[in-house]
Amino acid sequence: MDGPKVPPAPASPLEQYLQRLYDKFARLEDGQVATYIPELGRARASWFGIAIATVDGRVYDVGNSQVPFTIQSISKPLVYGLALESCGVKGVLKKVGVEPSGEAFNSISLDPHTGRPLNPMINAGAIATTSLVPGTDPGSRWTQLLDTFSAFAGRSLGMDESVYISERDTGHRNRAIAHLLRNFGILEANPEEPLDLYFRQCSVSVTCRDLAVMAACLANGGVNPVTGRRVLEPRNTGRVLSVMTSCGMYDYSGEWIYSVGLPAKSGVAGGILAVLPGQFGIGVFSPPLDERGNSVRGVQVCEAISREL
Ligand code: GLU
């Protein structure tokens, strides 16, 4: 026999707020799902999830917050943090600068004399950063990278094999960039190795709830507020937040600082990770992108949160 029905717990004010954001922006139908690699084109335009993780370890989410998608360029700040931890700021600055490029993610923005990429958020800088992931061989570097991402998310993450294969087999421009970096001595060994690791890091599968927890680690000085584990030193957390602030949103970065002001990073699968330092992390997922490659609904949600909270 069934017992008396327990009524569902009333939604907290933050959950109600997220639901209002969801209802408001779910109606937006602008933007295009990325198709530059065939696998990404399979995403549904209607998928939409929002999550917030607070620095005291609470997570709130609405919509398709459990649908997995690939992290893509949102991997870049995490790997930048890993490189800082293992090589120190001087070692990293030798290979990649911290100047905003104001250009598209796949631009070939290298210093004309040294070949050093302008910043770690464009592909050239990200591939250079990936070459600094510590390990004795490709397998151990991949394990180190995936373990780091998992520590940020507070759960064990994996890779979307078919997106990885798609990236690897069609990434001719990234391959060209990696070989150019080798030509300048920014990459010091076989460029195919960090390139393969870069394709893998872009293909790590996450949910927008994961992005919110990852962002909350950055909001919380480098400690995952859900697991209590330190994932990044405080000084490196500040450095990661700085490059996200100035370079995180592709060629929309300048306007983004002006109108939203939150350190953030977007990816072409439709994710955005944004940080309100000391308060909470935000993860948004919605595949249709604007012409700069940022999630249309994601940008609106972040703008609204920054304005209203
Ligand atoms: N894997 C993508 C590339 O390098 C990342 C694109 C992105 O999210 O900006 O082409």
C-alpha cells in the first residue's frame, strides 16, 4: 500500500530565479548549431540548461542540465591552470602571452618575431599550453589532464570518442597551427602529440552542472566547494580568471567585459562557464551560436545574471 504522498519541497528563491531565466530565454530561437565538425551538428537547437554552484557547495539547476556535450574551448582555461601549476608563470609566459587578440578562436595570432601566441584562449595559445601538461608520455599526460578536469567537476569525466575522431580527422587548420608553432620552436618536439592531446581535451564530455561546479572552484580560490579538494593554487586561480576576463569570449571579449564583466569561457558545443568570484559559478548550455561562436541563450543568461544579481 502506498503511504501518504510527500509534497515536493518548495523551490528555493534561487531555483525560482533560474526557472524564470529559463522560461524567458528558452523562447529565443536565434543562432546556429555548430557544424564545422560533423559530430557537433547532431545537437538539438532546443537543448537548454542553466546551473549555478555556490562557494558553499550548493548546486541548483534547471532545464537540460544533465545532457552531456563536449567541453571544447572551455577546456582552455583549465589546461592553462594546469600548465601554470606545473611550469610556473615564467615557464608558461615563455610559450604563450596574455594579450587579448580580438580575433576569432582559430586565428593564427602569433608574435611575428618570436612566434609566441598572443594568449591561451585562442587555439594557437591553447595548443602551446597543452604542450606543457606534465607527464612522461602521451598516455600519462592525458591521464593527468582528465584527472584535473574530473577534480574540477567533482566527478569522474570521460571523452566523447566520436567527437574526438571528428576533431582529429577534420582539424586541418589546428594541425597547420601546431606545425607553425613547431617551426617557431614554441612546440619543441613532434607537434602531432600536443595536437592529439588538444583534440582530446576539447572532446571531454560534461554537463552544464559540471561547468557550474568547475566555475565554482574558480570562484572559491581554487578549492572545489562540493568535494573540498584544492584543484588550483590561489595565485594561479587569479591568473586563470584574468585571461578569461580579457580573452574568454572570442572576438566578443571586449564587449563582454563591458556589458557582463564576469570572467567566462565559451565553447562551440554551446557551453559557457562564468564566474562571480567569491560567490558562485555559472554553467549554461544551449547549442545555437551567434556569429562569434558564443551560445546565444548562454550570453543572454550571463548578461541577465550579471545585471540582476
Ligand atoms: N575543438 C575546437 C577547435 O579547436 C574548439 C573550438 C572552440 O570551442 O572554440 O577547433
